[in-house]
Amino acid sequence: MIESLNAGGAEHAMVRLATALHRSEWAPEIWTLRHGRQDLLPKLQAADIPVYDKSDLKWNYQSRIGVRGLYLAARELHGATIVHSFAIASYGNEPLATRLAGVPIYIVRKASERLQGIPQTWEWKYKRAHTIVVLTERMRKWLIQQYAHLSLGNKIRKIPNGVDTDIFAPRHTRALRDELGLSDDTLVFVSVGRLAARKNQALLLRAFARMQSAPSHPHHLVLVGRGGPGSEQDALARLAHELGIASRVHFLGQRLDIPNILAASDVFVQSSQAGTEGMSNAVLEGMSSALPPVMTRNGSEEVITSGHDGFVVGCDEPDEMAKVLDTLAINRELRLEIGYHARQKMFKQYSLNCMVQNNLDMYHDLLAVKLMKSHER
């Protein structure tokens, strides 16, 4: 289950897992709980995975739970072996429908500390869940503390995100530089993420403007992510102009050629606000592309050992970020060394293969427990 197929962290993780399941053992299908842009639908269609729009069942956490919708959802869920929820909001129908349908295994994924929806329905999900998947140790501790009265410790399982290290890999490409008219000796700092307040690209712009190395090491900033109505793009463009860096800041919008954009860049930067990230796929993709990552303490910083395979800075510290960006700008050997260590960490801990295998191990463990209990009865 996923809210929609809009391009986002949870959606990418779900698609990567679903398309990697071997069909000799698994028959995955996707339920979307509300309407969306369907950005990732082609990938599921290419893998011949059925996708069903279930928004008519009124899952929205802001609406009242309807008896008819609950009944229909339970009827359609009957026969499912595992329901793995990637929804980031607390849809109240979800845990109730799985219980009414007698679904043997219900898994809830909780990526970050952000609480979207009615708190009571999150408790319904946690109580009903056989396992709660978290992405980081920080998230495990937060859940245990936040819901101490539910004693969730034994239910929680940490499974980090993973990316395809073959697709996101260092390679020589000039496409981005040709598109922007940049020379080979221009340093390209790149940030990938929706243009939104919680992504805090304003901090990145301020840090970029305060860099001291620009005269001797020309550099540009590339922002990749959906803008448009309701986004921060207009405000960010005005800020870049006010800071005097507009000619060196490029808004590319949403792109499908992220691997090539990363391969043509030199440093990856993420500036999200505290507690807003679970485990950023964008950061992992940058690390897999052998880019030295610089990120704020936004909730997923445990993926980086600061000073070894990246750098972690404060969420409201443009001077601190600017200092790190300057250090990387003037030291090519350091960029290569940090980028190498970042990619090696991806192979060992955050590859797509690792993520898929961790989920398969969880599925098999839960199925084994259910089988054992049925035999005991």
C-alpha cells in the first residue's frame, strides 16, 4: 500500500522492492490510496506488476471512516498473505480493513518523525502491525520513547533504504555541463529534492553565497526537484537574486535523468530541516555516484560518518555549511577520497540487493512464525 505513485522517497523504495521480488515466489500488487501524478507507474507496468487505484475507498485520514468503504476494503484484501504499508499518513481504514480481512501479516513502514494524520490512527496501525519497519536507529529509539505505553520494542525492525549501485555509479558524461554551458573545470554542487520549506533549500543558497573560494574555483549550484504552484521555487529564485548568485544557480525542475546529472556533478548537498528525513534516497544516490555528500542533521545523518564518507552540519548553520563546501571546493583529492568511501559504504550497507534481502528475510521470518502457530493450533 502506498499513498500515490508520485516521485518521493517512500514511493521509490516501494517500487524498488516490488520490482525486485522474484515472481516464482511472490505475486506483488500495488494499491494506491489517493490520487496522484503516477510518476512511477511506468516502472511498475514495465515489470508487469498490477496497480490498483483504491482512492474510492475513502482512506484519507481527514475524512470519517465509512462503514461501506471499510467493508469493501476488507473484502478486497481477503486472500492477501502480506500487506506491507508504505503510506506516510495514518489512514485509519488500513489497519481495520486488514484485521477484518484476516490478513495474516501486516507490516507498517515508518520512515521519519513527521506525524501526518490523526495520532490515534497511528496507534491503531502500530497495535495491529506484526512488524514496524524503520530506516534508522534514531527512528527506532524515537518510536520506543514516543509510544512507550505500547511496548513496541519487539515489533520494530530496522531495514535501511537501498539504491541500485549499477545505475547510480560514477561515469564520464558531459550532458549536464553542455546543457548549462559549464566548462570541465567548473565545480558543480547538486541537490535533489522537492522544492519545499522542509527541504530548506534557502539554507543551501545562503551557504553557497557565503563561500569564499568562488574566485579561484568557479562553482555553480544545481537544484533538481519539482517546483511550480505551491512550491518554494519563486521564493528561492528571489533569494538567489538578492544574494547575488542567481547567475550561478540553476533550477532544473523534476528530471528523469538523475543518474547522469549526478555523474556530471562534483558534490552532493542536502539541507533539510531537523527531523524531516527518514533515510534520503537522494543522498544515497549521490553517495552511490561517488559524490562526497554534505547534509544537515535532519534525521538520516547516521548514513554518514562525518569526515570519512561525508560531512554533517547543523540545520541552521549556513556558515558551517559554507566552510565545508569551501573545503571540498579547493581540495580535489579530498573530494575523490570522500566520494570513494561513500560509494564503498553503499556496496556494504545501502545497496538495492541489501534492502531487498533484508525485506525478504523479514517476510520469511514472519511467515515461519505464522506457520508454526498454525501447526500448534
